[in-house]
Amino acid sequence: MKRLGLVIVCMLPLSLLASGFALAADDSKVKAAMQQVENGAKKIHKGKVGEGVKETAKGSGKTVSEGANSGNKVKQAVK
């Protein structure tokens, strides 16, 4: 259980960091993914560990992906 908590503690800042790249672009998709991470973490806290970990992982992946896509859009706009 401690390992799971450590994973969540590590993934949340990474997802927040990735979303920081999207500040200049439309960040609605990033916010939705961050909400998914938060919902997954709440499920884990309520005892639904398997379901919560799955949702947290999906949300983290989406957050990183959308953050990178938004960063690429900003980079292209600068050119």
C-alpha cells in the first residue's frame, strides 16, 4: 500500500508539470485529464485500489500526452 501511495505522489507532480506546458494553448483537455488523475486518487483513498490505480494511470498518460501536444502547438506558433 505504501508503494501505491508513492506512485501516486510521484505521478501527480509529473502530470501537473506536463500541464504547465499547455498554459498558452487551449488547456481544456489537460484539465480534464488532471481531473481524471484526481478522481483516481480519490477512489484509491476510498478503498477501490485497482479501479483507482487504473484511472490514475490513464489520466497521467493523457495529461502528459496533451501537455506535450499543447507544447508542440505553441512551438509551431512561434515559428
